[in-house]
Amino acid sequence: MYEPIRAKSVHTMADPGDFPHRSREEELDIQLAGHLAALLAVTDELRALAPDPALDSAAERLAAQVARLRGGLPPVRSAVAAAIHEPHLTALHQRAHALAGRALVVAASRADTGAAILAAQRMEAHAQATELVGA
């Protein structure tokens, strides 16, 4: 009554050897490096608008963590002399706080104590800065 299927179904999975796979650890490393690099970019913006030795130290620590996660490759840093439109400091601190929170979640999932501590410290610093700038 029915003819048997002679070809592979389009719904079957591709051969696992057809494309490279990354482990969960590698994927988390990539995510964490991305979040920390984004936090570094916002930190560099803040440093350009409101120079502070604490931000300089944080930027160096963030750059070291990103380099570690990327196998020694240093992160690309932008030299922000002046923004086209001067961003509001409170908004930058809020963005940095959110990025640090994302990094903290991934670092905790990955069990990376150093990155988790750094992310938590940056969250706290940006929360305090938001209160001071906003007041």
C-alpha cells in the first residue's frame, strides 16, 4: 500500500563530524569574555568622561580577565577622546551595572571565582556611582 522511504529524512540530525562543536565550558568562556569586554568598553567611556583611578584599575583588571579567557589575546581598547553626543554618566553606570550582572551570572555558572568577584565588585561600584551621580 505504501512505498518504503528510500532516502534519508530531512529531519534527521546531521553527522556530528560535519561541523566543529564547542564544549559547554568553551561556550561559557566566549560568553563571559564578551560580557567583560563590553563592560570594559563602557568603563573606558566612563574613564574618558570622568577620570578616576578606581576606573583605571578596574579597566586593567577587566582587560586581564578578557585576555585570560581569550587565550592571552588582549582585548581591543577604544581611545574615546570625546563622544559624539556626551552620554549621561548615570546611564553609563546603569549599563555597566547590567553588564557586570550578566558577567556575574556566567562566571558563577562557569565556577570562575576570579571573574565572579570582579563582576560583583563592579556591580557594587556602579550601583554606588549611580546613586552619587543621580543625587
